[in-house]
Amino acid sequence: MVTVTNSPAAARQNPRRWWALAALVASLLVLGFDMTILNVALPTMAEQLGASTGEQQWMADAYVVVLAALMLPAGLLGDRFGRRRMLMTGLGIFLAGSLIGTLVDDVSLVVVARAVMGAGAALVMPLALAVLPALFGPGERTRAIGIVSAASALGAPLGPIVGGWLLDHFWWGSIFLINVPMVATSLAACLFLLPETRDPAAPAVDVVSTALTVAGLGALVYGIIEAPVRGWGDPLVLGVLTGAILLLAGLVLRERRMTRPMLDMTLLRDRAFFLNTMAATLVMFVLSGLLFALPPYLQAVLGHDAFGTGVRLLPLMGGLLIAAKGAEPVVRRFGARAVISSGLAVLAFAAILGSRTELDSGYGLTALWLSVAGLGFGFAVVPSMDAALGALPVERAGSGSGLLMTVRQVGSALGIALLGSLLAGAYTDRLDTGGLPVPAADAAGDSVVAAHGVADRLGDGGLVDAANSAYVHGMGLVLLVSGVAALVTSLLVAALLPRTDGTAADTPDLGKASVDARQ
């Protein structure tokens, strides 16, 4: 093990950099589809494990809560102990959680397994981004971030596809078992292909700040997840969100007094990093809302199974792959501000087009606006993340990318919670349950899927039509609000984001980083 100086030229000459990127892609791909793969298995698991609705929710949400709560301290751990080492540690923890999920037969242990997997993912996600500035120069980094973003996004539609196929052929534990060979392959690839980078001046991990971060972010995401179910005025939700605000305020006050804080407020004062992070987060807010509303429409209204639903989400990936490939030359020609603003405008157009969906529109319109949304998403999120990472000093890439990914994850949770509440309210208000018994009417009002179940039991075809119509109305409202949010963000980016000439002028001096590489 020797220490070499990592200059931009050296990074571009590193012959292993694209193979190292492949290792990161493999890591992020398995994490991406694991965020959605459980959804298709929940009905089977609920039947075999005797899980209640709340227990099913936590089997899915334990992963997200722990993931969001741990990403910020994970970046600091990577800075201090080595990003490759901690990334591989995260993969090992994720592998352990997958093995636990494969072997257990109790609801509480499944929740524990999902939480362990979330802890592992929290190390992998920010650190996979943190090593990119050490591997690639400014121009190549845009392409690399596009590939990484495509890998992360590909996981969402792959989850239902892989999960549906596994459930058709094996038992429910296979959705955890499939992770084992994939994570083992990623571990080997990271070991042999990825250089080690760290910040020699990184401080010791502050236990108090870490506890405040985990508790504050955990409470915030928990409150956001529970609010659509319990109601925003529920005492538990209000108490948890108030506690989250107090804990995070305490964290900020403590970090402002630290010489080298975990929550680096100087990064937030950097205009380029802050605004690009906000742009990427608002893109994720809109996209999360779109992907939350669409699967029930494809499954319940159009009648496709879980596997078919995943396949029909793939047009999003087509647009994203085009954008990921084309972002680098377009940013070089027009500058990041123009491309991000235009991408958000395209995303707004796609959402507003989708809001025109009617009960008899069919899948053709959905495929069209999904493809356009993929283009907009790619051209907005790839340059914004590249510019945010480019604003980071390389020695703080771990903590900075942890902050970036944490804010994005909270934005995704907010998108699901807020737009999900809007969808549920619009669906319930529009649904006509007159003439139904009170228990049946309450059940039908829970969701369009539940309404189909009630209609099947009662033999009431009119309820199916009413539920489908109400859901399409609610989905259209969510898409319209998402489109307006994306359009407003596009205008703010055009007005506020610093203008660049497309040559990554804000890129940090990579020569400051020292890299431990196996020779």
C-alpha cells in the first residue's frame, strides 16, 4: 500500500476507473431494487406471518427510516477511516441483513432485518458518490454521475420485476436471498478495483452529534411516514415531528461550535453546493410523488400484476439513459444552470401531460409521459449532483456527499408523504360509497386496491368503476401539483443558480487529496 497524489490528470489516466465505476454501479443497483422489491411480497408475507397492516408498513419502512438517519454520520466515517473500507463494511452489513431476512419467520425479525439492511445501505449510498471526484476529472465525472444515477433509478422498476418473478417460482424469503450473490460480487469488485481515499485531517466521530443526527432524522422520517396514515394533527405525529425539530436544532447549535463538524455548515453556506443540492432534492420530491401514484393505477385500474407493472415503468429508464449519456456534452455546451432548469421544465411538462389521464386513456399516454419524465429527471438531477459534488473539497467528499444524499432522501420521503396525503384525500372525497355498509365503505375508502377487494366480495361492479374514477382523479391532481412544483423550481434555478460556462469552473482542486492505492 503506497500513497500517491491524486491530480485530475492522474485520475483521468487511472486505467481502473471505469471498472471501479462498474463496482459502484453493482452496489447501487442492488440497493435500488431492494427499496421496492418488498412491496410485491407483502401480501404473501402478511398471510404467512400473520402481519397486520401496521406491521406490513414497518417491514417496508424500517429500511427507509434507518437509511435516512444514518447517511450523514456515514459520510464522516468514510472520511476518517477510508471510503472504500467503509463502503465495503456497508455492503457486509447489508449482506448480513439479507441473510437474516432469508432465515427468519417472525414479523419483528423481518423488521430487524430490514433495519440492518438500511444501516448497510446508509454507508454505501453516500460513499459511492464520495469516491467519484477521486476517480474522474470534471468532464468524465458528469458521465460517471449519470451512470450512477441511472443505476440507482433502474433499481426502482427492477424491484417489482425481480420480486414478481421470484414469488412466482420460490418462497417469499427469496427476495432477500437474491441479494447474497449480488452483494458478494460487489464486495469482491470493490476490493480489487476501487482505490482507497480518506481525509487525513478528519476528526474523531462525535458520539453526541451522531446520536442527535440519528434520533432527529429518524424521528423526522418516522413522522413523515406516519402522517398520511394517522393524520397530520395526530398527537403522536405532532410530538414526533416536534421532537425531530428540537433534536435537529440542537445538532445545528452544537455543530456550529465544532472546529470540524459532522454537519458542515460551511458547505451549506456555499451557494453552488446549497442550490444544486436543493435542486436535486426537489427533483426527487417530484419523482417520488410520480412513482408513488403510478403503480396502483397500473395494477388496480389497468389490471396489471406486479411483474407487468415493473415492466411498464421501464419507459422512465429509457428517457433517463438517454439523458445520462447526453448530459455531459450538453452541460459543456450550455452550462449547468441552463440544463438543470430545462430538465426541470421538461419534467414539469411530463407531469402536467400525465395529469390529463382519464379513465379510458390506457397505457399509451402513460408510456409517453413516463419517457419524457425520464428525460427531464436525467437532465436535471445529473448536472445538479455533479455541480454539488464539484463544489466539495475532495477531503470532505464523504461528509459532503452524506449531507447531499441525506437531504435527497428526506426530500423523497416528503414527496411520498405530502403527495400521498393529497392523493388519499382526493380519492376519498371523490369516491361514492353510498348504499354500502359502513365497514365496507370505510374499507373501500382506504385505497383503490381495497375497494376492488370489497367489490369482489360484494359483487358490486359499480364500486370498481367509482374507485377507478376516483383514483384517476386523485392521480391527476398529484401529477398537476408535481408539475407546478417542478416548473417553479425550474424558474428558481434559472434565477438563482450561479452561471457557469460548462467547464466545471467550480470543481475543487483534486490535487489536495491523498490516495492510498494498491499497486
